[in-house]
Amino acid sequence: MNEYTLTIVASNAATLATGGAVATLAYRAFRRTGSAALRAVALGFAVIVAGSVVGGLVHLLWDDIALGVALQSFATAGGFAILLYSLYTETATTETYRRDRRHGGEGDD
């Protein structure tokens, strides 16, 4: 362990919490809408977060900052490439309508 350990752990924890929240929300939105763009957003953020965690673990377990930074940078670049792809993906929207029969909705008997 060295003088950067606490900083690396804290920043990776923050990345895991915030990036994980964004990835989860994007995935839930994808499940609700079926949008391929939202699926790619969720995947892109998941790759970035995973790279951060892997980079931090490499540093902590093998005390190799250079390898950890290289792995994290590779995953970050890949995640951003997926996010860029999501901006160009066709989005097909599906609308869902819910009728409330108690308040005079169409189709009341």
C-alpha cells in the first residue's frame, strides 16, 4: 500500500455509487421502454464502473498502480464508445395507455 490508497478507494467508491445508480436507472428505463439507446447507456456506464472497480482492485491486491490505471483507462474508453453509440442508435418508442375504469374511461359498461 502507498500514499494513494485512500484516495483511490474513496474515488472508486464514489464512482461505484454514482455510476452504478446511473446504470441502474438507465437499465430500468430500458426495461420500461424497450429503447436500444437506453440499453446502450446502461451498458456504457456499467463498463465504466466495472473498469473503475477492477482498476482499484488491481492496485489494492497487487499494488500495481500502472496496471490498474491502464485497465481503468481501457474500460473508460470502451464505456464512452458505447455511450457514443447510444447517441446514434435508432429509438423506437412504444406508448402505453392505461385506462381507469373508475373515472369514466372509455369502455365502461
